Amino acid sequence: MAGTIKDIDSKLLLGKVVAVRGSVVDIWFDTDLPSINTLIHTGSNNEIAVEVLSQLDDHRVRGIALTPTQGLARGMMAETFGDQLTVPVGNEIMGRMFDVFGNTIDHGTPLPKLQRNNIHQLPPPLARRSTKSEIFETGIKAIDVMVPLQHGGNAGLFGGAGVGKTVLLTEMIHNMVGYHQGISMFCGIGERCREGHELYHDMKKADVLKNMVMMFGQMNEPPGARFRVGHAALTMAEYFRDTEHRDVLLLIDNVFRFIQAGMEVSGLMGQMPSRLGYQPTLGTELSKLEERIANTDTGAITSIQAVYVPADDLTDPAAVHTFSHLSASITLSRKRAGEGLFPAIDLLQSSSKMATPGIIGDRHYSILQQVRQTLAQYEDLKDIIAMLGLEQLSVNDRNIVNRARRLERFFTQPFFTTEQFSGLKGKGVRLADALKGCERILSDEFKDLPESAFYMVGTLEEVLEKAKKEQHKENTATVQTEKQSVEA
């Protein structure tokens, strides 16, 4: 009986290519038509993969090629077993790099024969979703205190080139293992080959590669491959969540490139464009991807997504649709990066839907509001300081400036993934310690300590230790100076 079912499932359908227009391929079938999302192989050696996107009439299907179509001609044979695109899953995929088909692209040893899952999955039903809103602790003070992330939520990471997006993502991958015993999944959509190559080697150097899986649909690949790589990465992440019952941190770089690939596919398929040339199905396509990222009864997929905003226009349909799925937005500032305040998070521009007393508690909410207020007041005073100097401020305003500057420096911390460059030992800080630090700085407990003592440290204990060392250095230098002057 089992054999009969298998024979029916794997019935070979043969067709013929009747039209090729770039990445769009029309294929003729005499009898049965393959269903939507079926994978068809064609070309001289069956090397070209085409995914069915529409059935045109009784005999023709139109599909988008997931591989380059060079050499494809009309009249070539096409075949399918009715399967959809699948990717390998299992613990053996850890530490490896894949393309959209689930082939390894890191020149490593071949994978053993693994279970393969279909990339087209439905989001978890409401009955299976967790109703608890929990904080996802990252060990990074600025994020945990000011922009708390949701366990099983989506956070957007906004920032230009060179402000530390990748470093922040790498640190989160490192901390995912320490704080949540989970795994990380990196999905590069429309990435440059150079970026993928650099990231792979950076992860290897930082010794976090063994706890993560990487998947790339690179910029030079056809739009069909870039459009499906997000679903392929999510399928791997879902396996760890649903079968292994583990927490997964999914990093997507860049969501805009996924929308862009959908726009290319839509145009190639001949659909009438919507506003600003976007595909009419933009909302549905993005939801199909984003809604699969969820916190369920077996585990959670927490996602951090880099978001490119076209021409800095936040009313652009791509940005608007992406924003509606995010539970937090982290904005990186070039100005802070220029001042050496890393991570360069703009604390006043960043926000989180989790920052309510009902979720994070009254104490945390109160500290967050006080910090935000202090930093906002300091921002307003900066112009006056630039024109008249700090001495012209009232005593109250001077206290605000001192508090804000100490808080800004307290929110910096050395990262594990940058130890080899900075020479500073990485620090992960628990939320309770970070809150205690902010509370004591706000109550002016450390106004006599130098600002430099708060820079690039973890907890308050380290601040006090650093201040002692600096004081000791200063005293030693003073004694030496006095000694020299006596001798002279």
C-alpha cells in the first residue's frame, strides 16, 4: 500500500518549454498541469529550476526561474515530480552556509543525507501562539533598558553603512548562546558577495559560527532566488523551534531587498504595478514571510531585520508595510559612532512596543522615562553649551548635563566579537544590573566620579574599579611631578 502511495506522489510529468522571456518561462503540458509553487527542472542537463507561479490555460503554466536561464530554448523538455522547493533540516546544518536550494556554498565537507522540508509553510495557527509578552534579553545595556525586544517578536535595525549594524548583529548571535541557549540563523537577501564572505569569516574568527546557520540569496542571483531565500531560511528556523524546541534568533539583511525581488518578479509576470511601481500583492507577500516569525508553545523565533528606507522616505509603501510588522525599531546614529559611543544606538529615535508598565514593570518603565527625559533635555541644552559654554548654565541644568553624559557613556560596552580589534574584554550585562546602574546615576550618586570611568564598562562595580585605577594613576603622576620639581 505504501509503495502505491509513493508511486502516485512521485508521478513524473513531462512538458515542453514554449516561451522564454528573461527569467519568465512558459511550459506546455499535454495532460495534467502542475500546481502552483511546483518546481520544474529543464535545460540540457535539467540544471535550470523553474517555480510555477500561474496556470495560463488548460495546457500552459508560467513560472519564474530560480537559476540563470542562459542556454534555455523553446522546445526543450521539462520534467517535474510535483514537488516544491525543499531545504535540508537537522543539527548537521549548524555552522554551514547555504543557497536557496539548500546546497552548501562554504566549500566544506558534503552533508549527510538529511530530512528536507518544504519552504512553503503556513504561519502557526493562533491556538499554538504564545499569549505571553516576554522580554528577549540581549546582554546589551542600551537595548535591554531603552528598547526592550519581544521574545518571538520582530525588531527593525535602521542604519547606514559603517555605523555598526553587522557588529551589533554579531554580538547578538554571540549572546544568544549565553543567555538563551538558542541558535542563530542569518539570512542575507540581496547581499553583496563580499559582505557574505566577510561575515562568514568574521563569525568564524569570533567563534560563533558553530551555533549558527547562514543562508544567502546574493545580489547577482535571479529575482526568483532572492524572493524565496527568506522562506527557505525560515523553514530551517521553524525546524529548530518546532522539532528541537529551541529558541532561534533570525537575522534578516535586508527586508527591503525581499520586497524589491517581489517587485521584479511581479513585473516580469506582467502584473499591473501598484503605487510607486510596487507589486499589487506587496502586503500579502510580506505577511506570508513575517507572520511565520512567532512565539509558540514549543519555542520562539525572534527576528532582527535590517531595513533600508528608500530615499529616507518613511511613507514609502515598503517602509510602511514593514513597520506594521515590527515590535521594536533600533536606529543607529552616525554622530554617536563618530564620537566613539558604541553601540551607536540613537536612544531618542529608537522605540519599542514592549516599553509599557504592564510588560516591563513599573520600575523599569519609570527608569526608561527618566533616562529618555534626561537625554532629551541634554539635547536641547547642547546649542546653549556650544554658544555660551557649560559655566553659563544654571546649577539644575548643569546636573542634567552631568547625568546625561554619564548615562551616554554607561550605555557603551565592549563587545565579545570586537575583543580582537579593541583589546577590551567583552561584557554581557544582565538587565537587573543595567537598571540598577541607571537608577544610581540618575540619583546623582556618582557625580564626583570622572566621566571616563563610565566609558566602555559593564556593570557599576567596574565603573568604581576603573575610577579607583584612574585616581591611583593620577596620584602616582602627581607624586612623580612633585619629586621631579623638588630634585630640580
